[in-house]
Amino acid sequence: MSLESIKEILETVCYYNTVNITQTFSKNEQALFTVVCLKNTSTLEVKNLQTQMVSYFESVEEAAVAIDKEISACNVTS
């Protein structure tokens, strides 16, 4: 998945920040991250499903770069 595609997805999640939308990012059919936009804000909450670590981002750009980097670094097998 390209960085631009990740940005577009995150922008959509933020656009609908008045409802609960969870986006899951996967690699080789294994879920790696979930992303939600905190209600009525533009803050993105990114949860690593392998470590359960949660990170918060105020910009789509920063979140997209972090997600892209982590997906690229993940060595998962199907």
C-alpha cells in the first residue's frame, strides 16, 4: 500500500470524526494496526495489535508515515 493511499484512508477516517469508524491495516492477511479518529477531534489513535501499544497523532501526514514505516518493517507470514 502506498503512502498516498494510507493518507487518503486516514483523511477519510478524520472526515467522519463524529461517528465511530475503525480502520484496520493488515499485511499478508494479518491485522497489524487499528486506527480511529477520536470523536469530534482530528487526533488519530493508532494501536499496534501485536504489542498493544497506542500512539496518538495530530496530523494525517505523521500518522501515515509512521504506519507506512511499521508495515514495511513487519515480517509477517501468511
